[in-house]
Amino acid sequence: MSDQSDKPAGQYEFTPSENEVVRELAGTMTVTGLVLIALAIVAILYAGVFIAGSRQDPTPLVVTAFCAPMVIAGFGLRSAAELLQKIVATEGQDMTHLMSALREFRRVFSLQRTGFALALVVAVAGVLVQAAH
């Protein structure tokens, strides 16, 4: 363990108990990301079966539109989890790694916001198409 004088100015080193919280969060985020990706892929494949069989029902397209942001979130959570894990694995760079993880969260949630907004448009269009039939 290095002493405070070895750390770059402005860096904070998390305590072992704080590192444990970060480690557990990173692990949970990794598993959650994998589950989101898997669920979204299964839903997209399931919807694909219906798209191939019936072009008049917009429901599968709506399901697919809502699953795309889930895939983005899954990969983003895994990426941010890797950055958080660096907090635990390194010394003297905790704030740098934390800020990188926060930037990744911002990027992912911005993409998700846009994805869900587009999915909402697709859902409304699907309702309108279904109502027209």
C-alpha cells in the first residue's frame, strides 16, 4: 500500500470497505448487463419468428424496438463495471477510474434515452397501424 505522498494531487484512495462496495457493485452490474443482453436477444429472436410468419401484426416490431435499448444498456453496464473494477484493482487512480465510469454511465443512459424514445414512436405507430386494420 502506498502512502499519501505517492498519490497524484487530487486523487482519493478508497478504503478497503469502500473497495468492497465498488467490487460488489461491479459484479452485480456485470451479471445484470449479461442478463439484459440475453433477455433482449431472446425477445428479438422470438419476435423474429412472428415477423417472418405474419407481416400484419406490428407487435413483434414493437417488442424488437424496446429490446434494442436493453442490449445497449447491457453492454454499457458491463463496460462501466470494468471501469469500476479498476478502482479496486489499482492504487492512486480511484477518482480517475470513477469519473471514467460515470462518463460511461452518462453515455449509456443517453443512448438508452434516445433508444426508448424511438421505441415509443414505433409503439405508437404500431398501435395506429393495428387500429387501422
